[in-house]
Amino acid sequence: MKYFQDCQTLDQAKDLYRKLCKELHPDNNNGIDKGVGAVILEFKAVSKVLKFKTGKDIDKDFDADKFTDLLAKFEHLQDINISFVGSFIWLEDAINGATYRQKEAIKNIKIDKMSTAKFHGKKKVWFFSPIDYKQFSKGSKTLAKIKSDHGCNTFAIKGRKQIA
């Protein structure tokens, strides 16, 4: 094991996976793939072990293939922060106006068992919710409060370098 040997938890492995994919992706290396495939294979292997060591029942059903496929659905976006909060996925501007400029691309993202992307006018962010989600009240919680209440993993998709 080359990349994930120091990971003790599934969350650490997920965070490192996202970081390594970004660092090694051809868009960040003048078109040269620096080993993303090896990272994916190693992540899948280590996640099979770590998912049983979290103490969370929900992690036992973690599927690395679905996770890597899910992240790939967002890789064409630029300058956006993606937050996994509970069973929701939130897309926020990392640079002002980024989600607006890419709204058609966001609307075209299809995720299994999730609604199509919706724009939350008050929070000024896009989100995906589970298909069976029923809203019980129109709460006034900020996104920061929702993240705090439900836990959050966020990562950034920065602008892509131009390949000559």
C-alpha cells in the first residue's frame, strides 16, 4: 500500500482520495496522468477494510465504486465547493458566480436515487436530495448550521489549467 497506509478511518481515506485524484489528474499535470488509476484501486481495497472500523453502521454499506462514480459526476465543474451533508449534496461557489455560469451543467448531473439539482434561493446554493425526501417544514437554518448539525465533508473543485 503506497498512498493510504497512514489512514486509520474511512473519512481519512475519502479525504485523501479526493486530494490525490485532484493532484494527480491530467488536467493539473499538463495532460499527463500521474497515477489516478492506482489511487482508485488502492482506495477501493483500503475502504473494504476501514468501513468496518468506523463504529458507524451506515459505513458498513459503503461502496467505493459508487463513491468514485459519484465524484466523477462533478469533475467537469470548476470553482465550486461540494459538500456531503447527511444524505444531501450541496454545491456552492468557490468563486463568486461559478454555479450560475455552470447552471446548465449542474442541472444535467444525474445521480442514482437522488433528485435532480435544485437551486435554493435563500441559501444561494444548488443541492441534490434523496428522491424519497419529504420536507416537513420551511426551516430557516443556514447552510453552516445544517453542516454543523449533520456533519459535513467538503472539497473544492478549482478551475482547470489550460492544456496547450
